[in-house]
Amino acid sequence: MNRHYANYAVRRVMQAVVVIVLAYVFTFVVISVLPGDPVTSTLRNPQNGFTEEEITRIVAYYGLDRPVYEQLWQAFSRFVTGDLGVSLRSGLPVSRMIGEVLPSTLVLAASALAVALVLAFAIALGTRYLPKRYGQGVLRAFPSLFLSVPNFVIGLLLIQVFAFQLGLFRVIDAEGSLATFFAAVALGIPVSARVTEVLIANLDHEAGQEYASVARSRGLGRTRLFVRHLLKPSSLPVVTVIALVVGELLGGAVITEQIFGRTGIGSLVQRSVTTQDLPVLQAIVALAAVVFVVVNLFADLVYPLLDPRVKPGEVRTRVRAEVAAS
Amino acid sequence: MAPQDRLTLDRAEPQAAPVREPGSLLRAADLSVSYGHHQVVSGVGFGLSHGESLALIGESGSGKSTIARAVLRLGTGRASGRVEFEGQDILSLPERRFRPLRGRRIGFVPQDPGSSLNAVRTIGSQAQEAAALTGERGTAQRKELVLQTFAQVGLDDPRRVYDSYPHQLSGGMLQRVLIGLTVLPRPALIVADEPTSALDVTIQKRILDLLSELRRDLGISLLLITHDLAIAAEHADSLVVLKDGVVQDAGPTTAVFSAPESDYTRRLHADVPALNPDRYRHLRTRRGGEPKIEVSGVTKVFTVEGKPLTAVDDVSFTVAAGTTHALVGESGSGKTTIVRLLLGLEEPGTGGITVAGEEVTGRSHASLRSIRRHLQLVYQNPFTSLDPTWKVERLVREPLDRFGVGTRQERTDRVRAALESVGLEENLLSRRPAALSGGQRQRVAIARSLVLRPDIIVLDEPTSALDVSVQAGIVEVLVSLQAELGLTYVFVSHDLALVRQLADTVSVLRRGRIVESGTVQSVFDSPQQTYTRTLVDSIPQGFA
Amino acid sequence: MSPARPVARVRVPLTVVLSFAVVALVLSWSLVPDLFTGQDPARGVPADKFRGPSGAHWFGTDHLGRDLFSRVVHGTASSVTSALIAVGIAVVVGGLFGLLAGFLGGWTDTVLARLVDVLLAIPEFLLAVVVVSALGFQTINAAVAVGVSAVGVFARVMRSEVLGTRRAVFVEASYLQGGSRWHILVRHVLPNASRSLASLAVLQFGYSILLIAALAFLGFGDPPPASDWGLLVSVGKDYPLAPWLVYAPALVMIATVLSVNRISRWLRKTD
Amino acid sequence: MQTSRAVHRARPLGRIIRTITGIAAVIALAACAPGGANPGSGSGEPKPGGDITFLIDSLGDTWIPNNSSISSFQGHVWGHLTDKLVYVDDNGAVSPWIAQSWEQNAEATQFTLHLHPGVTFSDGTPLDAAAVQANLDIWSKGDPARGINPIGLFPKTYDHTEVVDPATVKVFFNAPTLGFIPTLGYHGSILISPKTLAQPAQQQADLSNDIGSGPYVLQSWKQGDSVVLRKRADYNWGPPALNHTGPAYLDTLTYKVVAEPSVRTAAVQSGQADVAYNPSPQELASFKDQGFTTATPRYLGFVSGFAVNTKVAPFDDARVRQALQHGIDRAEIISTVYTKDWLPAESFIQSNVPGATDHSGDFTFDAARAGQLLDEAGWVAGADGVRTKDGRPLELTLYPNPYLATSRSVDELIAQQLGRIGFRVHIQTFDVVTYGERVKVGSPAVPAYEVTRSFIDAGTVAGVLTDANRGENWFGLGQSDQRLVQLGTAVARASNIDERNGVLDQLQGYVLQQGYFVPLTQIVQRIYLQSPRLHGVTYNGIAYANYYTAWLG
């Protein structure tokens, strides 16, 4: 197993590197498909009153007059050395812009993940304890409901009720702890749906397994059965799910941050898209891919160590399919 | 898990003192269990005394496992009636008071040892749970108890077992672990739900013997759930025969076995291969014709995780036209690989295979097609061998379409004829496999293999996924078709009793090698090898 | 033990019936909106602006006095169509990727697998945002973007289904029956692999409605007087004094997606 | 907002070298400005101290001064961090600020500015003639090689500046540039420390490196999120027109980005913030009823309206253009999309621009008249209400202007109104970037370009009418309309305000009678909802709120 595992680890790391490189190129190409360049089109706004000659000189400053492959090569060789380039709009180094807002998004994403996990485990636990006829059906409908409500509606609702009606937090102090909590709820609810679905499905699966009956036949009560037997095998796939929803947390942050007035990666995406600030957008997408790939790499490498049954690379596909289908 | 303890029963019954009479330990009366509106057990009653054993016999859907679970209150169905254990009606006990009985007084041995232990915890940590039922507090002492018990149930290296994860042990070892954990707290009763049906034949016998031994030595009563009449007769003092949740026959083993009251029991008796070695003799016309299949010196080596694994090692046998040759072996004996080699699905490393005079090895897909017209395969599991999206008519017609046989009308006629020959009604033509029973599906699979009118059919454990009575029907069809069409069969099976019923010649396989071969008569009556003898001995004899 | 499969009629739960009813209603809104509302979605009576829900205006009126119910009904076609486009792209492109990768294996599989990894590595919503920003801010482009962002998932599911089906015993059986690769691919692998893809597609339909709405909410969709559901919420949110402008279309959206999810779940169960 | 025309609207310039004294301006403005601009004044005395939070849609993209000073968003911050050479109030009146006085030659090609002594930037650098020279140069030319744009509307006729002495500069133009002095009060013309200007773009993009001389200095900022300003204790050179000396009253100003308009207004309503920028106009009435202050200052510039492309059929026909003018019900737009605070257009420039005259008679709403004009032009009403001519329907595509939040709603309403007289109106909306790319003046796809443009001097008008002197050629006429060319040239060449005003009146009448421009309403691009406890806010000529004079009650 050990040599096998080492081989597997090396192969996965190499795959991850290839994916990151391809993701960078893919994003660059997609973004550059855009006809014309964003700087020119903004400068042409008549209110600015620029002459064509002035525009040409400004565009040359940003290097936008060069062919795409040349721009890609330059941007990529800088990216490899950790230089993310300079924003077309703010004129600031992109790494500084991202660095400034990153902590806020990390806090939000981590809180949202915590909310999602607490919610998921609470609901899953509820389905074990509530009577089948009444409470359970409602609980089981939760993930589906969570996935059906647009996250911007959740956000608007939370703000309306908790900030304006009840005055629990100040919207202008978006980084405050309660404001962060509610933003995390808005962001975490759809994520929790994914975790809950997998968790409930696994709990049901495990509880239906023969070993659960056998354990009960050894006189184990419901709680000890849950804690000692069902919890671990059911929660292990959650590791993989968490790795998969990292992307969802980043994507959802675009809307959540906009609604809650937070300044983070999400609102930076929103700004750089509306202003076509390509270097910023490129850097964020590339970094998101790096984060996603690294987190998943980590999950894949750790999983076989947590679950004695699993051969490297096996469960991942199963859980992925489950998540995809949920 | 939903609570199943909301049972409303007469609880005014006095707490009778245990007496030594039939049913003094466990007595069920008018027991019914239903899932939703579907009643699966109706008014069943039986009794079991201290130190005795009782077998509940039935095919799938007979409700036997449901009853076992009702006794342990592990099932999800609603039970009504009465189940007295040591004089106490356990159906009406609140869960809180019943739970102490589980494990301590009533033990449970499950069907599939592979899935009956938590895969992410070590055997030892789960064994601790069982040891705790003895009241022993110290972990070290409990471990000592566990290790002793493991030794007692015949596990060679208790310490290694203790530290292992379930997937690191074989099925037989796991079943020993489970039995050990069950007897550890010295319960009064063990409920064993088909404890051996997932195991190889030789191990089956050893496990059953172990159970009987423990019962004798420790004075534990046994409630044995099984579909195998022969096994039941061998290991139980009394029998209850169930069909569709209703008792068909009950009483001491000798009585039920030798003079069954119900038709069902009689039919069941007749369908068990072990008890009727000569059932199909009248249908079998032995014609030692030309050799249809010749396998000579075939070896196949696979590479698994970088290591070579010899699946088939220098195997040779011939099958005469119109006869049945059986390949017998336990799991891992290489019998499936031989089938795949025969069909050209694998290339042998060395050796040659000739089918109907044509060399199979080293041929292209296209030229193999012509051989396959003569050579058809019936798979083990009819639940996976039929495309679930296709209808019966199209499933059976597929070989005709692929080989472009006849006109459309001719094909339709041949499909109908094939279905008729396997005893299926025409109205099934437009059904999909999901709407068929297991036996019907296997008949469809056989019809599909017949429709091209091949000379040879390879039958890869064609009945192992089916009930005995269904199996009997299928075997009947196979045998009469052979008589009618002069087919040659290669019959792969782990069930020696079945082989004895329908094969002419046999090769006994072990770890890829043929250990013994010859006519069925000679191999079964006077086995030369120890292994063959063990196999033959493991055929249940009914009650001895 | 052979699990006897009773030939039982499939019983349809009440919630599924309700879900089908909701979906049927929504589909008929999109096909024949005029049957359901007599009011012009684009022309309002400016004097009647910001009227709350009432008998005359079920969902109230908006800032130009237009009937919101009529706008929701007339916006259905665009919301439904764009979600269908998204699903179509995901199913066709993703399905094809998965089919080829799973069936051909080897180099094709390796190359496609890396491409799919890339699509999966970029967070779905971010990918949609990038694609829509490259194509231009219109609902149709948002639909394409959402479709592209789902290609990875569909490819991966299709691939694993194909691999699973390809290894199925009945496929080998067909091969032994003389079936060619093409025959097996088209007649056995595709129908079987598509079954789980179908319930995923239904699910993705609901999810696409939400994603396209989210893009519209951020201003990456069609502008008014179009009345996609997401756009209605997005425009409505600017008028906190008329909360129905947000909640009426939001509820319609939630009901639709919930129903679609329920149906998908049911399809998966009855598979 | 009530407009009172200032006394120095007509400021004689010319041969006589005239010095405007600060005192005169102070008296004049004290009389009119606060009353008009500050509805919240009057309760108690101003007192120092306090902090306010201003919620804004965005803080734009960059802080490079030249690239951001004219932004509707960053302009708020620049207005407090920096000073300008002159002050222009909401009626276009120009008064001294850092330039205490100025003279010009008769041809309006040379200007001499006399600077306020003792003014320093917050880094201690003196704001002297050299600093002004550096600023004028960078406004005019920018430095594209360093990524620094020029200020677009700065007169292209600028030649150079000479430092006469530390307190005097002389500015030279290569053609008459009557608009130079007013342009110095334009939001682009902010005075930045020469040290900052010498830095590369990446440094200038960091707001903390951008040093001004204004009443506030930067305390902290976070890109895309917020800017906190702290008052400068030694500030003592505010515009005399604002009637306030010494430092500002409020201790800090916090500009905080809240993208959702409803969240901004709700935050002010619930007392969590003091000012919300750009609330939805339709909700203003309700806020007023609840006791909140609303401000809708008009900037100086063009009204909201359409520049019609006469190259695109059928708008090559004056009768069709006039039908557009008469077919639009401005009162309904105001009552539906806006409030009573909005005024219908009287010309194609805002009525507070010096030189604007009332021509509303040329484009009154009259559906019957519009129909008649279309009949005369040969457009026949069809069964579905759409007029056709030679089989072609009467169609018009509108492109709502993304820089004006209400534009979308207005266009939807106009589509309904024009629909009644037989037009089929399509609406095509784009985001800011795509709009900039696809919707251009004179493009054949754009029959009616929706104008939103502020200017500080009416002379700007001359540059848009035709393509003479690299003009913007708004109406697609080139120089084919002799009369228009002639009027435009007269406005541009004028070296005297009185002379120019006369021509300007003729020009307005001619453009509107020809139907070249279809005015809608006077434009309010910046709307403020503010807490009732905030007093003393002033609004300048480009409608930015100034909190130098503001205090909390």
C-alpha cells in the first residue's frame, strides 16, 4: 500500500499542476475572446473627451495592443513567479488588491462552511431521532428547499428582517461579527444542502447496513450506535464534499458580498467584471482554481488515510457523482 | 433507524416461571408482521426449549428473516401477536427494557459476515462492545476475554484478528468473529439468519458444525434461519416450514422430514438437489459422442497490483457432444476464468482450446463471431445480464439481429419458440426485466442463448442467485432441452449436489488447478483427493 | 436469495403530483402566456404604480404601473428557454465528452479528463461570470455561460456511467451475441448511461433557473422591459417600499425549482 | 430645487481688466446659495465635531487623480481632499478660491491667476505657482507613458503656463478660450501636490499617496470598500462663497460602498448611516414624508434628452423629429419616474446654465400635433397601431444610458408614449462597458443618442453640434447645415459673454426647431437622501455634496 500510495500521491500532484496551468490558459483565452479591449471602449466615452491618438498611447501603456498569445505568455510567466500584474482600472498591483480583500472572504467562507456543517449535522441528527411520520419528512425536505431558494433572496430576506426590522446588525459595518454571521448563513445555506444530502444519504445507507443491525443486536442504544458506528463512516465522505464545495463558497461570495456590502474577493469579481478589469479577473479565477485544486488534492490524499477500506482514488468518484447528482 | 417498538399487545399476561417444556425458552404465538399495508408474516407460532435448536425454513419472501428480526426487534415492520422469551412478552416491552436482553440473552449471527462489521473500526474495538455485555469493566480484561473466545471459535491468530479491520479478513474468519462475539456474553438463545449462505461450501459446513458444537457445549439454544432444507435437517431438532409468511409444516425434524404434511414441504423436499441426487436421471440420455470441447494445458496469468497471479494453471479437459461437464470449485478456483477463455474473452498464456473443432485462441473478433454462433453463455446473475432498458422480445431477438438470421417474421417466430421452450408465457414479450421475477429473467437469458440454436451452452452458476424451487424449474428446463436438442453443456457451479444431479463428467478445481476429474459417479462416490473428499462431505445429507 | 421483485404499479406520491402540476403550469405560461393573463406586460398605467397585490393585480404593479403577474407570466418563456438552453449545452457537450472519454478510454480519456478537471476546478458561478463577461451581458449568453459551467459535471457523471455500463454484464452478453462496438455504444451504453443523466438534467434545469437569475441579479442578463424572473427580482429589490416586487417572482421561482428538484429526486428513486 | 439666478451671472470681461473681490462674492452668495442648496438648514447654530457616514454605490476603480477626478463617485472624495482654483456654484457663478483674482487679455488667450498666499498641501508642500503649473500641465497632457490620462474636457487650446512669481501664474492658449476660468472649477481640475504628480501611476493609485490641500485628509481607505477622511485642523482657505472660514465642522467623513440602493436607503432610514447616494427617485416622496432630507441638485450641463442622428431614416425628415419632440409627455415622466423636484426641460441645456433660455414652446407635448406631423410626412397608421410608409414600419431603438439610473424606466415609459402615436420602439440596454463600445454618437444603429453630460461653461455646446474643428457631430449633419455651423462658430469664437449669450439663444432656438435634439427633463444625476440631523450641506455646480460647511444638529 505504501509504495502504491506514494505513486498515487505523485500522480495526483502532477495532475493538479497540469490542471492549474490549463485553467490559467483557459481563463485567459476565454477572457481575451472579448472583441476590442476594455480600456479603449471606456476611454471613448465622449465625456472623457480623449483624442484617438491619446487613446492609442494609453492602450500601448497597458500592453493591450500586442497579440493575445504574447500577452498570455507574459502574463503566465509573471504568474509563475507570483506576480499577478497590474489592474487596468485601479492601477494598483493585483496582488495587493487581492491581498486586501482576501481575509474578509476567508472569514466569510470559513464561517459559512461552519454554518453549513453545523446545520447539516443538526438536520442529519434530527432525521435519526425524529419520528418518521412527522418531523423527519420536513427535515428531509430541507436540503431540497435550500437548493431551491436563490441565495440572493435569502440574503435580501436576512437583511430585511435582521438588520432593518430587528436592528440586530448594521449593514454598513459589514465586517462586524453579527453581520458576518448572517452573511455566512446566506452563503452557507445552499452549501449545507449539499453536505446534508450526502450526510443523510450516507447515514441512511449505513443505518441500513447489516453491521448496524448486528451492533444493535449487541445491545447498543440509538445514541451509541449513532456516535460509535454510523457517524464516522457517514462523515468521511463529507471531507470530499467540503473540498468540492470550496468552489461554491467562492462563487456564492460574489452575490453574498454584493448584498451584504462586504468587500471581498466576490465583490472584487463583480467590480472587475463590470469594469472588464481583466488582469484582476484572470488572477482571481486562476487563484480560485489553485485553491480548489489544492484543497481537493489534500482531500484526496488524506482520505485513504482516514478510511481503511478505501484504495486511493476510489471514493472520490463515488462521492463526486453523489454530489453532482444531489 | 425508526423505532419499531410501538407495539400494542396484551401485557396482562403473568410472568411465567421457566419450565422445561417445548417453548420454554422462546415461544411465538399468532405472530404477524407487516410493512405498511403489506403483511409478510401471518399468524406464525412456534416454540423452542433450552438447549434445543429450531430451524425456520423458507424461500425468499417466506418471512423467515422477518421473524428472526422480530424476535430481536431489529426489523422495521409492525409486529403483532406474542413472542415470549423466558416467559416475558418481548414485543410489548419498552425498548429501554428490551435492550438489555439483546446480546446478553439473545445473540444474533447475521447472514453476510462481510457487511456485518463496521468497516472503519477495528475488529477489537467492536469486540469490546460485546465483551462489555459480560459486565467486565477493564479494557484489558475484556480484550483477554475476546482473545479467548476467538481461539475458541477456531481463529488461528486472535491477536492479529483483534487488531485487523474487517476488510483484511476472509468471509469465513469474519463469520467466526461474529459467532465468537455472539457467544461471548453467553446468551440463552442465538438467532442465526442464514449464517452460511454467503460462504463457500467447505466453510459452510465448518461454520454450521461450530454452531452445533457451541450449542452443545454451552447449552445455548439456536434459532436457525435457512432456505436449505438439507442443512436444517442436519442441524435442527425441529423445523418450521414457511411460505409467504404462513406456516406450512412444523414439528420435530424427523417427522417433518420423513413425512411432510403439506404439498409445499414435499415439493421443497423434492427440489433440494442434495436430497434428490437422481431426480433428472430419467431425462438424461447419455451419449458419449465426439469431443465438442477440448481444453489442453491452458494457463492464464494476470497481473494484480504489480504481482503475477496464476488464475488458471495447466488445465485440460474434454467435453463430449451431448453431455454435461461440470467445473466445480470454490471462489477463487479459476472457474470463471476458464469460462472467459472458452468464449474467447481472454487469451490463454499457453495451451489451446478447441470448440467444435475450431481453434478459439488467437482469433480476431470477427472470426470469433462464427464460433459464438455455436457457443452461448448463460450468466450467473439474471439481474445484471439483461439490459434493463430493453423489452423481453428485443432481448431474446438480439442475437438473431446481430447475426442477421432469417426474415423479420422468422425471427419473431424463433423468439416465441425459444420463450416457449423455456416455459415462458407470450404475454411477457413486452415486459422489461424489472417487471420479471428472478426465475423468469433467467429463463429469458436461457431463451436468448437458445435462439441461435447453438451446440454448446456454457452455464456459469445459472441458478446460484435463485431460490431452490426456482432453481429446480430452471434445471428441469435445461435438462429437457439437452435431451431434446442434444446440447452440450459446460456447467460451472460451487454446488456439488446440483452437479451430481445433472452433470456427466466433472473437473474439480482448486486455486486454478484441476485436482480431480472423471465421471460424476467416480468422483462423488470414491474421491481420490482430500480436497474432493471435503467437498463431497460438505454436501448436507439431510438428517443423519 | 433472490429478491423477488413484485410487479407493482409505481405509486406517485402527492408531492410529486403537485410538482408536476406546478411544472405543467409554468410550461403553459411559457407557451401560451396570453391564456393566463389579459394584461399587457410591457404597458402599464403610470398612475397605478406601486399598487400592492389585489384582485385586479394578483402580484401588484411595478414602478411603471405594469401588472407584475402578467410580467411574471410573460417572463416565464425567457426563463424557461434560457434554462433549457443551459441544460441542453451541458447535456450535449458534457454528455459527448463523457461518452467519448468513457467509451474510447486511453488518450482520449486522459485528455478529456484534464479538460473536465479544468472546468470543474473553476468555481461554477465564477466560470459562468467569466464566460458571460466574455460573451456580453444578455440572458442568452448567461444561459450559455451556465451551460458551459455545468459541462464538467455532466461529462464526469456521463463518463462514470459509461464506464459502469460498459463493464455491465449485459454489455458483455451483447458482445458475445455478436454486437459491434457501435451497436453496444448506441443501443446499450447510451440508453443506460442516459438514465441517470436524465434525472441530473432535470435537476440542472432547476439549478440553471437559479444561476441565470443570479447572473441577472448581478446585471449580467437581459435588460427591461424583458421580464425574466431573476431580472424582476433584481429590479424589484431597488424598491423596498414595494416588497412584492421581490417576493412574488421569487416565490414563483422557488416553487418551480422546488418542484423540478422533487421530480428529479423521484425520477432517481424510481430508476 | 429653487433656482435664484446669481447677480454675477453676466460677468463683464473684455478690455476692462476686472478684479473680483472675495467680499463681493461672499455677500452675493450668502444671500442666495445656502437657502437654495440646503433644505436642512435653520435649526440651531453650526457646531464642530461629529462623524458622518455616506453610503455610495461604488468608489470607482482607481484613485489616480487624473483618471478618477471626474467620476461621479470618487469626485465626492476628491472634493474634500483637494481644492480648486475657482468655485462654481449651482447656478454657474464663478467665484475665487485658491485663485483670489484673475485677469485675461482681450482675445481670451492669456490669463493671469493670483494665488491665495500661505496655502499648503497636507504634506507641507506649498501650493504655489509652480504647483499650479505642474497641475495645469498634467491636466492638459496627462502622461500616457506612465498610465496617467489627461483630463478630457480641459481646453485643447492650452499651450503653456509661466510662473511669474510664487503667487502668480500666466496661462497661454493658442486660440480664444472663454471657458478656461469656469473650467478651473470643474471636478477634473483638482489641485494635487507636485510630489504626488511626479510619482508613477502605481503609486498614485494608492489613495494614501495622493496629497491635496483640501479641508479633509485621508485617515484610511480600503479599495472598493471605504474611504475615511479626517478634517485638517489648519485649513483656512475655503471658498469665500461658502461663507465659512477655518477648518470644517465634522471630524470625519466615511464614504462606504453599499452596492444595493435599497440597502443604502434602508440604512439611512434605520439611522445606521447619514447619507445615501442615488436612492430611487420614486421613493423620495415617501422618505420626505418620514422626515428625511432629500436633495436633487442639478448640475450644469445638457438636459436629459436625445441627440437625433439625422443620417438615419426616417429621422432625416424634420417632421418625424418634431413628432418625437411633441409625442413625449414630460409631465408623465416626471410624475411616474421622478418627483416634483424634477423640472421639465426648457431647452437642451439645463436652465441653471448661464445663457440658457426658455424654448419649451418648441417641443410641448401634443400627441395630436405629433400625429399630424407624421401624417404629413406620409406615415400611415396600420391596424396594429404602428405607422408604416412604403411598407416599412416606423421604428425607433433606444439605448438607455447606463450612467443614469432612471434612464431605463424613462425609456420604457417613452416607448409606451411613442407607441400611442404610431412608433414601434425597441429598447436595447447594455452595461457600461458594452454601451461604451456599441452605442456611439453618429453610429447608424443609434438613431437617438441619450445625452447625459455635465459641463461648466456653455461654450462646450459649440464643440458638439457639427464636425467643424473636430466637433462631435451629434446630429450627423457634418457641416451641411450652414446656419448651424455659423451659430456654432460664433459661440466658439466669442470673447465676450454678452455677445456669446445672444448667439447662444439663437442657437438653442434653431436646434430645437429643427428637431435635432429631443429634450426630456432637466437632469439630476446625483440624488441624496440624508438624515434630518445633518445641516449646512452645499452643492456645487456639478452637484457634488460638500460637507465643509456641514454640521450635525
